Amino acid sequence: MAEMTSPDKLFARMEDLDLLTPDKTFIGCFYGTSGSGKTTTSAALAQQLTGTGRILHLDSSDGYVSLQNFPGLTSGMTRLRITNYADLYGVATAMEKHHPKFKDFDVVILDEFSSMADGTLDEVVTEKTGDVTSDIDWTYYRSSAQRMIAVLNKLHAIEGLHVIIVAHERKDLLRPKVYVTSPGFSPKFRDSVMQLMHFVGNCSRVVEGSEAKTTYKFMIQAQLSKLVMAKSRIPGIPTYLDPATTIDVIQNWVYSGQIEVDTSSAEEYVDPAEDMLPGEGVTSADLVVEDDDEPALVEPVE
């Protein structure tokens, strides 16, 4: 494992963006394709969960660009670019040990956590073989997953710190022209992440209207269905919500005092009718992967 970057060196690379400026801690995941609103939804939720502290945005790519059209979402937010696993582990350890420069955050966003996991896998392959292009042994996946879960466990164990991860999605072929959508992790790592989360929502964007007048409708699937992996510990949450409603529901749940009670029981499984599953059963021609996330039409919650 690479040497852990010191907290002082990490903090020196932060970009402090001073724009405008609860009890049991929350851990959740928003995932989806580029332009589905996962980053902006995560930032808007972070704004609702933060108390007297600040938000730490750990970015392995350019997810922060998505927030620049919505200045209110970056209120009280500090951005730190994560370049390798040593950086990520160093931040988690510094926060765990209440390092003076990392003690005032009460929400952390791990943006493009799936990309962080991919980078960690590349580091493991290089450590084991000396060549990142070498064939990947199954044990390398396990080693990289263990490192990433260790970071999540460290962060989630910190009293008063809410953890939100952002990830791309993956589509696995179930049968011809039909895919199962899930967070973009290797299967065993994905299962470990799903087990740890209070909430896992699949973000999507539907284009409506004519070519001359196009509008976008953003939606979050909060309950598991046949073709989309999702999860919620929140009792009675609908299968589909818009981003603003999702944020309100999670915020109310966290501050209601019920979070500790509800997380001790199994999550509710809701299996909607097949004709209620928008965007599922896509063909390979419909699968478009882009590098950068686009801003969703989510108004900041004041």
C-alpha cells in the first residue's frame, strides 16, 4: 500500500470555496449515468444535512464542475482532489483522529467513488505485478474492495459525520437487449457497499418535448426492482421520487430520531409492476458513456 499522505499536505491542496454559506449519521449512495443529477442531488442533500459544520467534497474526477451552475450547492463546501488511495485513506484517518484541519466537517461527499475504486484496483494490480496492464487475478478485486470498504467504515464510524457517495452505474446483460442496472462496482464490492448503505438511489434523466423545445425530467428510484438495484431503510418511501422530494424525505428521516430504530430492521422490498419501470430493458445501442457529469435541474434548497 502506498504511504499515506499527511493531513497537512492534503489540506494544502484544498480549494476553499467561500460562496454563500443531526443526531444519528447517514450513509447513502446516488448513482447513475452522466447527466443524471447524481452529483447535484448529493450536494443538495449535504446542504440539508450539514449543521454548524462544513461539507468536504472529495473528487476523483471533475464532478465538482456539475455544481458550478448552482452556487448555493457549494455553500460551506471545501473541495479536495483525490489522486490515489493514499490520499483517500489519509483523509479518512485524519478525520477519524480529529486532526485540527479536518474536524469541522459534518458531511463528506465521495464523488465518483466508483472511479476511486477503479484507481485502487489499478494500484493493487501494479503492486502485485509491476504492470497495470497485466491480467487481473480475482484476488486483486478482493484486495482493492477491502481497502475501499475500510475507508467507508472509518468515515461512517466518525460521530456526527454524514457520508454520501456518488458513483457511475453499470449495466449487466440479463438476456438479449435487457440489462440489470447497479452501482458501478465489481459484484462482491457492490454487495458490500449495498449492505453498508442506508439509502441507494438510481438517478436518471428523461428527455421530454420536441427537438425545438426540450425539457428534462429527473427521477430517483429508491426501491429495488427486477432490473434496477436500489435500497432504502426509510419506511414507506415511494419507489420513484424527484430529487427535491428525495432530499426532503431523507432529511426528515435523519432528524426524526427514527434512523437508529429503522436501521436495526431489514429494509423494505417493493417490487413494482413491470410497466412502472421507466428506462429499463434498454438495448446496447442506447448505452452512452460520457466522462463528465452534467448538472441536473435541481434548485438548491434554502
